[in-house]
Amino acid sequence: MQRLSTKHLPTLALDKPRYNRAHLKPGIVHLGIGAFHRAHQAVYTDTVLNTCGGDWGIIGCSLRSAAVKHQLQPQDGLYTVLERGVENTPRIIGSVLDVLVGPENPSAIIDVIALPSVKLITLTITEKGYCHLPATGQLNLAHPDIQQDIHNINAPISAPGFIVAGLLKRFNQQLDPISIVSCDNLPHNGAVARAVVVELAEQINPQLAAWIKRSIAFPGTMVDRIVPATTAADIKALAEHYGYSDDGLVVAEPFSQWVIEDQFANERPAWESAGALIVKDVAAYETMKLRLLNGSHSILAYAGFLAGYETIYQVMQDQHFVALTRHFMAVAASTLKAPEQFDLTAYQEQLIQRFCNPGLQHRTGQIAMDGSQKIPQRWLNSVRDGQTLGLDTDIFAFALAAWLRYLQGVDERGHSIGISDPLAEPLQAIAATFCGDYSALVRKFFAFEAVFGLDMREQNGLIERTAYWLESIHQQGIKKAVAAFLDRLLNK
């Protein structure tokens, strides 16, 4: 079977680059070149190159594993995005020029950030990649990766470290300022990126920090596309149907959205020509997506995993879970101020239909990862606003109970749950203190400042409702607890 490559490209009768890739040069450095970036920002850039021309090439950087390098380098950076919906639609993307790996050669990433042709650094490093405190958004100076970078900035290991090291080189060479574009699911992601970069720079060189504050742009964004993990079966099916092998294949839903704050320090691709929305303020879009899509995904992940469902599609075949999701969205939507002329009700229905896409095998276990980094913005901010508005926030008590039950590390069949979370050790230590007193356990949970801040420990009503639902989940199992929650709604 022929592997995808530049040489093989002309033989494929598929949607593929219509521009001369040899004319591209590094213009964007992307940190975190996983599946989401390749199905989202790289696709938008590829569309710009197809429709508007230009020379915007992407240098992808992996800060942990060489897996993507091994997938893409033998393919000259080419890979397929397979959209799965009513029909399967493959498209070959050519905007990625190369993949660098931080642990192999950190200097190479620093050097490419300092190229005069580079105008942007984009990020999809997940919430934990910012090495920040989720409750405050500030840099965690005690984080071991940050401590290492403070003492050895020329060989960084964290994303903030690589950015600061690259900007330091640009600063010393008196190069033009650039823009740093966070594309992660964080509230005010541009502000968080700015905070962690500036705080680290202040530890390294105060003059550099002042230049960053003065000259570097950190536009906020909202990104939206469901991109499940690619499986060996996906790669095999592509080869069987289309006659070529692609180890870099990415599977995604047809829907894609990108909202970007119009704040740049230098040139950028005309992403709006590819469908991106350039706005003055991205906050309303960002909050809406975090609380509705991401918040719903998290409750489906924890409750669905406990129920034995491996994928979101399977969860959505259970009508009790569909009803739970609709109620979650309705309450979360009541805490929002939607963008002007935006139909929140239609958006919620669209999300339900997207979750029901049978072509996407989005694993509940994948979505459940890194809960400590996700829950503050996906659930807790809705709780705070909901209480201010006098809303019934019991759905969030149920959601928090499901997460805490998940963190106890054993599912309802007695099988071990592998908890993947940067704060797994202290969270599981709290969960392990359970001795039959649900209220005492939840109070310890809510007192965990890194996730809940200082205010949640005073929320006695929410604590007692979370304890109530945790007991219900323990004693009845998650499916009966979901049914009991819905019965309570009907009988209010």
C-alpha cells in the first residue's frame, strides 16, 4: 500500500492542496500539534492557501512525544482529515511543513520562533499545558516544569518556557513582535496565555517582560470541533476505501467554528476567508461554548463512563442521559449572555445532534481526562453565576458527584479506572478518605483550593446536594441516580 507523500499526491483523486507547497515558508509556529490542531487551525490555514494564496507554512512542535513527527515526516507533512457525518469526506492538508520535538532538540523550536518570517505562535496544549492555577489563571511558579525553565531557559520543557525562550531570542535580535494565539478551552484564553508568559518572563529578564507587555499581542479565541482519537481501524478503513496509507489521519465531525479577537501585532492569514469569525470581543462566544458544549461533554463523560458507555454516541442512545444533558444545557444557558442575534436554543439543539453523530467514536475516557483543569471553567463559573441569579443549580451538584465518584478510581463493575489528571494524586487522596460520611468527603473535596478556589467551601447548600447525589450514585448506581434526578425535576 502506497503511503501518502508529495510524490504520491498527484495520483489521488481527492480534495487536496491546490497551491505550490514548495513556495511556503515558516510563518506560524504551533505548539501542541495533536489531532485537534490538524483538524482545525491547520485546515483553516490550508483553505486560505487554496483560496487566497500566500506563503503561510506551519512548523508544528510537539513538547512531549515524537509520535506526530513519525507520522508526518515520512509523508512530507501531508495528512488526511476525514469528516464523518452522513457521508465520509476525506481531504488532504498541506499547510504543515515540518514537525519538531521539544525533548529531542529544544534549541530547534527556539530558533524557529526567532525566524524573521514567523508572525504567529498558536497553541493547542490543553488546559494543563499552561502550568497555571486553574482557580486564578496565574502561573504556578511551583510547577516543576516552570522551576526547571526558570533555571535553564535555554533548554525549556514547558510551553510557556518555549515561548519565553523564543521571544527572548527575538528581543535580543530586535526582530518584529509577533502574536500568540491560544486555541485552548480556557476562559479568557488570551489573557491566561499573556499572564503565564509575562510572569515567567519576569523571572528571566524584566526588560523582556516589559517588551512582551508592550509589543506582543495575545488575542483570545473560541474553537469548536469534535475530534475523537484516531484508531488503527480508522487508518485501515481509509486505506481500504481510498487506496493509500496515512499514519497521520485525523477524524473529525463536519462542523467547525473559530472565533478570533481582532488583536494582532503583525500580519496573519486571512482566516475569515476560510470561515473564521473575527470579532472585537470573543468572551461571549468563549463562555457559551465552554459552559454548553464542553460542560455537557464533561457530565456525559463522567456519568457515561460510570454507566459503562465507551463513547458519547453510546451515551446519547440512552434517553435518560439525553434528558439529563438537555437540562444541564438549559440551566447553563440561563447563566449566559449570548452574542448579539445568536439563537441559544437552536445552538443547544445543534449540540445534541452533534453528540448523536454515529460516525464519531469520541471516548468518554478521553473527555474525562484532566478534570481538575476543566471543571472550574466548565461547571464552577456556571454555579457561581447561577447562584447569583437565583437559579436551581442542583444539576451541577449531580455533575460534581459523578466526577468525585469517578475519582474514586473503581467503576461500578469493580474495575480500576486509570485517572489521567495532573492533580490526580491529591484528588484521589481526598477520594480515598471516604469512610461512609458523604458530607465530610464532599467538604474535603470542595476545600481543594487549586480547583474550587476559596469560595466554594462556603457553599453549604451545594455541598449537601453533592453529598446527596454522591450517596445516590453509590447506593443505586449511576443509571438509577440519573433516573432519580429526572424524577425530581418532574415532581418539582
